[in-house]
Amino acid sequence: MSSDELIWRIAGGSGDGIDSTSQNFAKALMRSGLDVFTHRHYPSRIRGGHTYVEIRAADHEVQSRGDGYNFLLALGDSFARNPQEDAFYGNEEIKPLSENLDELREGGIIIYDEGLISEEDVEALDLEARAEENDWHVFPMDLRGLARDHGREVMRNTAGVGATAALLEMDLEHIEDLMSDAMGGDILEANLEILHEAYDIVTEEYDFEHDLRAPEGSHETEQALLSGSNAIAYGAIDAGCRFIAGYPMTPWTDVFTILSQNFPDMGGVSEQVEDEIAAAALAVGASHAGVKAMSGSSGGGFALMSEPLGLAEMTETPLVLIEAMRAGPSTGMPTKPEQSDLEHILYTSQGDSQRVVFAPGNIEEAYEQTRLAFEIAWDYQIPSIIIYDQKLSGENTNVDVEFFDREPQPDLGATLTEEELREAAHDNSGKFKRFNYEDAENGVAQRSIPGQKGGRFLATGNEHSPVGHINEDPDNRVAQMDRRLEKLESIREDLDSRESSTQTYFGDETADYGVITWGSSQGAVEEAVKRLNDDGHSVKGISVSDMMPFAEAEVTEFLESVDEAMVVEMNATAQFRGLLQKELGRFGEKLTSLLKYNGNPFEPAEIVEGYEVNFVEEDREPTAQVRIEPAAGD
Amino acid sequence: MSAFNAIGEEREIDRDEFTPGVEPQPTWCPGCGDFGVLKALKQALPEAGKTPEEVLTVTGIGCSGKLNSYLDTYGFHTIHGRSLPVARAAKLANPELEVIAAGGDGDGYGIGGNHFIHSARENHDITYIVFNNEIFGLTKGQTSPTSPKGHKSKTQPSGSAKTPIRPLSQSLTAGASYVARTAAVNPNQAKEIIKEAIEHDGFAHIDFLTQCPTWNKDARQYVPYVDIQESDDYDFDVSDREEAARMMRETEDVLNEGTVLTGRYYVEDDRPSYQQEKHAVGEMPDQPLAERYFDDDAEWERSYDLLERHT
């Protein structure tokens, strides 16, 4: 447990403003010079229910949620169900306090709102004894009353932040600035008053002996706090995407919302449509008509996109789809992360898959790989998919502002102008040979856009001749199929020849033990590997992004260099390990799995423990809610 | 300068330009009503001043889906039931394109029914032709959403227990701003109606009766037909929603009794199209979005300029 970090958890009910309060507090910590990382836990409910946001802040880089946390601000759930409904929901009023105690570290701090959480309920929790046992420092405060006295009850979050700042001996300057940015007039005045009042009460009236203080740090460059969804949306904007079609579904809605809000000022078009079949089909139609277009959804909605996805493959319509995974099957746990749609995304839709799939591991990768997905899609006329999840979607971290200072890339790739079309191959009736396998380079046949002179052709989901007519001749079939599949090989070569890899490497290069992960589990794995190496083990790690075409050469090299490797992923059936074994079967005996699918993302300590159980103390069972799958043949 | 010079080109247009030069010959059965749609389109498009390369014909799956194999325009033969969302987006991406969507009754009123309702509701400026033969033809004669009650087929061996869809009434209720029915056996009316639909600024829906001589032999050939605008027996105002609704209902009722009524049912000329509505609320660019990608001088906004809200 490091004492150089603050992990602050604000808990309450959905609709209590936990999100915006935590966003501002995270920003204040970032502005004070710290690196921050947020983790959001919430139910699929508009009002009430146990929800929290955790902010991890340190003077060094943070890539993941931490192990447990050390500061709880329990606000009380103002939308708690009435006690008659206890049978099903339990006592919701106490939940912001009771549900969060197990993960609070020794020496941790608790502020709870005694205005909303009753004394009786606290007694029933046996809080005093537990506090003594764990050296917790407990500060009951009537945050609601304080807020009511100086403004309105809903401002109790502000009171909580003021009290937090006082206990951490934090300067209020950044918090005040952020409040002034977000509000004005009487509301601002009342909030500032409440902030100071809470701060003063704690400073003047409370004795405290705890050691925890806000860490101090500094940034050399200006930082921006953004989420994975921001990064994907911004990657799309910078790739020149100006058309999005979608249907609301958690958690993909975040990207859809961000682009819908920004596109009107950018000459773009956003369409909320009747269903996800239509959404993906609209993206296909817009792309066909010459616009860089995207769509996306989460598990169930993406299932509806299978057929338009196949249409894009067959008609070689460039397209970017994004899929924000959540726990399945079916409706599953709508607001909980899981990495269990990998096989769905790789293989959904009939016929042989002809698509590109990237799984970014963090916020920077989400931005870069979204741009890359557009670039590849338009250069090779193929659908590209970004697969991410509820975790990456909602987590916020600080990124160098300069990271985004890049040229936009709106070009349409392998698309001809009218002038170029005059020189291109046509059949003797004047139809453009849009799907010409004779002149194709890297499998790519150049495309025209409707409305261009000399470019008319037929796009069809049927197998087709070079001008697009339905054609079932065996020679033509094989030539077209081979040409389309050649694009995947060309893309692999293209990606391998680039200066920087989309895979991420960490740990000790000389190690004989490896940890392999993918997507949003990357941060926790990276931190765990660092910790293992710090503790004297020798471990290396790789996080894989290129799912299709698979990063075969890089993963082969990694697996050849280790004796054994543990594959870490958030699902129950080891889907990524299945992919590894499909692509690189000869390494099957080297692979074990660490799986988690309880709705919560990995904490680094769980991975450390999984490693120890696997490779160090073979007889021990893991204690956390994770599962170990032994190697093939074991 | 436009990147799409086929659009708005002023020149003499020969209807033969819409016939593909080499292949393929239509694979429809002899006597199929689909020939009637093809012929009417080939006549209507030049009369409406459209050249092949400013037209995008988007089709679904079925015999009707092959329309754009035999009509030489830009074409997109999509998947079953999904011609409308593809067509809508193409129109939004480049509103200067002439976009025609087409499919069968199973395609449009069955599997694609949701898209039909919403496309009509939103009043997209496209022409939608439904080849209505009251049967699934290409899959060999199953009962379709427009098959009459009692229709016997291999999948409904005792006769369909379902009342057929009312395509015209549904279109009106959903919000289409031009609704007509024509028949393959009535080529002049068909051509005129298609031309009007193309020129109409909004969602123009044509329920096109196309006899299936192979799988719907029992059904009428849609003769004799009555043009409700020509006949003295019918008098109603096509701009009046309630009168139109009554006329549609009657038309749908009597079809199964053997009386084929055709013509214009509802025409709402002053309703703005979807792209106009979207432009009015500030969510459609002034220039066609597709043009921007070919404009070397276009300035592209960057996410870097949005970061202030995150610092």
C-alpha cells in the first residue's frame, strides 16, 4: 500500500450529482499537479441505487484503479427506496456507507452525511468497532443540514468536498476556480459559502490524527482530463469523420452523445434512428455516398449490426464501427464492464470475416487507434471496429494537451476523383470496374462515389463481377474472395512496417514469465507487472490491440521468449486466450488464464495474486473473485 | 467547382442510357410485373431530367432487388429490408443526388417495416417504390404481408389467418407526403406517378402492383384497373388527409374483391423534407457533406481546439 497516493471515493445514489462532483474534484487534483485516474461504478437506474466514483491521484503516473481506496465520502442516497421495499433493495439509505467499507484500506478516512444516514443504521453497522480494528478515522457531518442552511440541500456534495479538502489539507483554489467556471450568480455564491463553511468546521472543530494528505506533484505541460469515450470521439473528429448514426445504449451512448453535440458546429451530421440495423446501414449509405461515417453500439445493439457489417465487407464500403462491451449475455449487467464480446465482434455476420478489429488499452490508444481504424478502413475499403468497454468508456485520466496537437486526416483513401476516373478501367458499356481484380494493388480496387462522372457501378451484397453485377462464376468468385482477403494480409504488413506498434510492452525484457492482456485491462496488468518486478520477480507483459488481422509476429516473439504466460481478461470463457490458441496453437501449453467476470474491473493486486498462485505458490487458491484456468493438458 | 459533375448536368437524355450495354438481361420470369417498373423508370427518369450518374438506386433483396442490375444508374443492392436506411443516409450525405429506393412487399412492409415507418415519418426526400405482388416470389411462393387473408401457401397450408397490411393507410399514418398506387399493367400512369414522385420534395411512396405469373397464378393480373383520378366514380381531394385516408381504406378493401384502384392518394406539397427540417434546426451543413472531402481548401476542425473544456 503506497501512502503517496489518494484514492478518494464519493458514494451516493444515482442522480445525486456524484458524477459532476467527482469530475470537478478530479480536475482540481489534476490542476494541483497530480496524475489522476477515475473509476465509475453505477447501477442501471435513473434515480437511487448504490453508485460511486473513485479518483486515484498520485505524484506519479496512474494507469488503473488502485487496490481498494483510502478516503470515503458517503453522501447518503437521497433517492433511496422506502423501507417497505427493503425486502428486495435492502436499506438503501445506509448503502453509500455500508457497501463501501470492505475495500477501505487500513488507516483510511470516512466522512458520512449524518443528515441522511441515521445514527441507528450506523450503529447497526458496528462501525465503531470496525474503525478501531482498521484504524479508520471517522467524521460524521451533517452535510445536508449545512447545505440547507447556506443554500439548498442538493449542495451537500459541495460541503463534502470542502470537508475532504480540509482533512487532506488541500488548498481550495482549484476547486473554487472550477466552481466559478461551471456556475454563477447566487448558486455560485451559495456553493462557495458552503465549501468554506465545511472546510472551516473541519479545520477549527475537528481533531484529527490521520496521516493521509493530498499528495503534491507538478506537471511540466498542460493536462486535460478526459475519458475513453472522449478519446474515441476526438479520434473520429480528427480522422475527418462527419457522419454518425446510432441508437442509445449504455455505454456506447457516450461517444454518440459527444459527436452529436460537436458535429453541428463542424458541418457534420448525426442521426438518431429507429434501431441499430438502421444505424449501421445509414453509416454504410453515407460512406457509399462519399462521407467518412461511423456507427456503433454495445453488445445487444451490435448484434443487430451484424448484417450491415457483412454488407460493408462484401461491398467493400469503408466504415468504422465501435462496440462498447458490457457484461452479458443478453442484457447482462448494463452498467458493468466485461471483455466478453471479443468472439462476437471477430466473427459475427455470415461468411468469412473480412474486417479489422482494434482493442485500445487506454485513453491515448483509444484516440490513436480510432484514427488508425479510419485510416485503414478508407485506405483498404474495409470495415474497422474499435472494441472497448464500459470501463475504458467511463474512466477519466489526464493526458498531455499537446498529445492532441495533430493534423486532421480527412482524405478518402483509395477513392478516385472524376479526373482519375477518366483513366480508370471501364467495361465496354461505360461502367466503371469498381471491383477490378486485375489492377488491384494490395487487394484494393479503387472506388468511385455516386454523382461522379464516369464512375457508375453496382454495389451488391451478392458476389459480383468487376463492375458489380451479380456473378456466381467460380473463377470470378475465387478471384474476388482472394482479392478481398489479400487486403487483410496487406494491412498486417502495413501495420508491422510502421514505426510504432499498436501493442504495448512493459516489465522486464529478460523475464521468463509473461503476462498477456488486451483492451482496458492493460492498465491494471501494467501496474501489477511493475509491482511484481519491484518485489523481486522477473516478469514481462504485453497488451495486444490488433485482434484482426492478429498481431501474429509480435505475439509469437513474446511467447517464444517466455516459458509460461498468464492471459488476463475480463470474461468467463477465456476468449482472448482462445484467439491466441487459434492463431498460435503451438504455444497452447504455455498459457494459463486469469479471468474476472463479477462486474468489476481488475485491481492490480488481483493480478499480482494470480501470478503468485500460478507461478510461485502453485497450491494456493486465489482469494479474490477471479478464476484461474490451467494450461491446456494440465 | 463540384466534385460531382454528373449532378445537374443539362443535356439531352436518351432513355437507352438507362439500359446496361452488355449484360445482364433481366432474369425475371416472362410476364413478370417487375418489367413494368423498370420500363416506367427508364421513361420517367429522362423526363424528369435525370442522367444515369446523378441517380442512386438502392434496392433490397428479392426479385425486385435486381432492379438496379437492369437499370444503369449508380446502384446499391443492399440486404433484405434495408434499402431505406442506406438510401436515407446517401441523401443526407449528398442531397443533390437523386435517390430512389425499391424493394418488394416482404422487404418493405415485413422485414423492413420499421424503416418504412420511420422513413415516412421523417419525410426523407427520396422515392420509395414497393413492388407489391402479394407473395414472396424469389423464395418460391410463401405468404407475404400483403397476401390476402386465407391465402394458401407451403408455409400457411390451411390459409393465412392474418389480415393483410394496409400499405397506403400505413404510409399516410406514418407521415409520407406523397402516396400513390400504380400497376405494371398501367404503364402510362406508372411513368407519370414515378416522375411526380421523383419531383416531389419529401418521402414519396409508390405501392406498385406487380403481378407474379409464377407464384401467384391465382391472383389477378390487376386488370381491369381503375384510375381514381380519371374515373367519375371517385371524387376526393388528394391534399386532404381525411379524404385520402378514406380513399385508401376503400382501395385496400376492394383489392381482395377484385377491384383494382390506382392513382394518387395523398400529396402534401408544402411540408418541408427531412433535410430541410434538419437544416432549419442547424444540424445539416449548407453544402453537401460529400463535396467537402474533395475540396482541397476545406478547413477541418480539430479536437485540439475542443480541449479547453477538459483542462
